Amino acid sequence: MNKLIMLLWISIGGVCGTILRFLITIMLEQHKVANFPVGTFVINLSGCLVFGFVSELSVTSAIIKPELKLALTTGFAGAFTTFSTFIFENYQLSKDAQLTLSLVYTALSIIGGAIFLFSGIILARFITK
């Protein structure tokens, strides 16, 4: 695949991921529980699900073509999820003397992310059988 075409696919996915992240964050901001960053948490977990699902589907079936995989993983999921915001929110929580909540957020994000990634893989395998 031509590198310019690859960049185009990544850009299309990235624009969609960025816009959706912004909209979901605004929607979930009002549901903050005890300063827990619900928006970033939900976004990062669902991004793991999408990444696992698309990656597995691209390997196990012809449904996902290479350019679509690139758009959905590198572009969409890359722009949709946000490690820098996750780290900044942890910093804010620890700065506000909420170290326990920061540790819970980190643990839930890592464990939840792994569970959601594997769930996406399992879902893709289920669909392609």
C-alpha cells in the first residue's frame, strides 16, 4: 500500500476518533463520581475493545482489509484513546491527595483494558466462526 494512501486512511480514522472522544467526554463529564475520570476510563476501555476486535478480525477473516485496519487501529483507536490524559488525571488525583483513587483508577484501567482487548478478540473470533 502506498504510504500516502496509508496516511490518508490513518487521518480519516484519527479525525473520527478525536471527534468521538471529545463528544463522549463532554457527555460523560456530568457523571463524574468522586473525581473519578469516567470519560477517559470509558474511552480507553472501549478503545481497547475496538483495537482487539479489529486486530483479530483482520487476521481471522477477509472482512477487514489492511487499509481499514490501519484506519480503525492506528487512526481511530489511536486518536480515540488517550494515554496522556490518563497520566495527567492520575497526576491531578495524587496532587489532590487522592492517592488511593489514583491507584484504583490505574489498576482498573490496566486490568479493564486487558479484559476489553481480549473481549474484542473473543468477539471477533465468535463472529467469524
